[in-house]
Amino acid sequence: MDKEEQVYRDLQKHLDTLPVGFPATGSGVEIRILKHCFTPQEAEIAARLSITPEPASRIYERIRDTGITMEELQSVLDSLERKVLITTSAEGGEKLYRSSQFVVGIYESLVDHLTPEFMRDMGQYSQEAFGREMYRVKVPQVRTVPVEKSIPLPEKYLVGSYDSVRELVENNSGRLAVANCICRQANDLMGAPCTVSDIRETCLILDGEQYINAGLGRPITKEEAFAVLEKAREAGFVLQPLNSQRPEAICCCCGDCCGILRAVKRFPRPADYYASNFYAEIDPSLCNGCQTCVERCQLDAPYMSGDVAVINLDRCIGCGNCVVTCEAGAVRLMKKSEETVPPEDIHALLDKIADAKKEGS
């Protein structure tokens, strides 16, 4: 193996140590994927980063034996930041850097920069290894929150702020941005455009400074964010924020294009792989058999039993889309008896996934 190939293999091995890994394959398709994303120098530095945020000075102390200068290191870190191949933050006025997982993370940074060749490699990699890696444990990276107007009145259910998409936006202190959906872009590129909606600009980035600086998203106001969510609700998209109390992003997803929804849709019990505090219930005495809920559901949870619709709770993830379009008022969201409180932030989420991976559950 020549030096350049070894650099990319080292990065693959590093990414595979993260909570959601990046496993090797017999075909080596994962190396082609990394070459699409990283230059050799970027790969060499990215392989030496930590999942824990740290300043450039600490990174330099760890890799100075390679002969790289501090100025060269900073230049590479700046490049990785501009391409959103790593995650940056600030603490006490100092910039911090940490490794990004492949998903959610590196892959999403390729929005607006996909090619057919890359997507063919991604399809092969998903089949050979990555599809299994994504679902090795039942701690999801994203959770489902109900669309607006689907939750009963507050006096009926006490709803945590992490289950209210409006509060997630209202309480956000970061710079809001909206980006194109990479999943719909990928389907467009491969000649299988979304049949649910022609909307593409649907990914809300709640901590959007890095995306905005990279030109991957445009800054928006909270009012504009609510307008995006309204269009998503009208389209029937499932709202999937990252699985924490302070999520960094909210995806608006369809069963046509979303990699996560498409994958779990094939499972007999998709609900087992989702963090959600609600489920839908249909009152048969009110159902008029219109089948709107059957047509609208992204996970095929409602089905017809005779003249009325019934919910398969093994498939229901509590998104609320069936509730807001039931003209008969037969569908309502019910809160689960045991509430699932999401991890506090992205770091707590990654720790939880890593612990579950060690325990094999």
C-alpha cells in the first residue's frame, strides 16, 4: 500500500472508532468515498482529530512529530472547516475542532456537491457495510417530533420543549440557516425525483454559522424557519431533529428520499428504531374511510380494516401528519405512558450511542 492509500486507510480506521463507525469492506469502496471528500493532507489531519472538541494548539502538540508547522496545521483545519468535514465550536473566545462522523456529519456536508459516481459508490457502500453499521444499536441519531397543530391542547398533555418544534426554534440561540435536502438532491441526481413534493430547501440548521460560512446554507429568521416548517407540514414531511434536547438541526423528511426513513421502512417494526413520545390512534366511530391517513403516512402505519382505518403501532412513529389532515377528526396523537427524554446535547448523544455499541444493544 502506497503512502497516499495508507493516509486514507488511517482516516477510515479513525472514523470507524466513532460512535457510528465507518467500516472497511472487501471492495475498498469506502476509500473511494473518502477520496471524494478529502485531499490527502486533509485526510492525514482529520485522522488525528478527536471526537472531543479541542483547540488547534492541543492538536498540534499531538502531531508535531509529523514535521507539520503550526501554520500548516491551521491552514488544513481552516480548509476542513470551510468544507464542513469537521465540526467547529467556540469556548472562551477560542475555536475548537472535533471529528465529524460520516453520518450524520461528513456526508451531509456534500450537499450541492454530489456526483453520480459518488452516489453509486454510496449505494454500494450502504449495501456492503454502512447500512448495517447505522442500525447496530437502537439509539437513533434523530428523533421524531410531531408537526404543529397535531398535539392535543397543553392542558391534556404536558409536552417537553424538546417535543415542540416551535419551541426548538424559538429557544434556539444559534444562527439559523436553511439548506437543501441532500437526500432529495441524491434522488434527483440518480433520476428518481421525490414524488411527495418538489420542495428541496427543507433542512433547518439551528447552529448554522459553519454552514452559512461554507455557502451550504442561507441565513434565515425564525419567522422564515416557521414558514419552512409550514410548507413541510403541508407536504406531509416527518420532522426529525437530531436526538438531543438542543438539536443542531431539524430535517424535514419523506419516505421517498430520506435514507433513514427508507431503511427503517423495510423493517417489520420501524417504531423500535425511533425515539418518539407519541403515537396515533383512530376512533372507528368517527372514521369515514377516506384513506387520507393511509396515503399520507411515510411509514405505512395506517391500513384499512373493512371500512375504517387502523394504526399499526409497530410502524407508527408519532409524526402527527395523519392528525392534521383527518377532516373527520378521527385521528389523534396519544402520549406514550413512559416519556423518553433525549440526551442533553450532541456530546451526550454520542456517548449514549457509544455505550450502547459496547453493550451490543
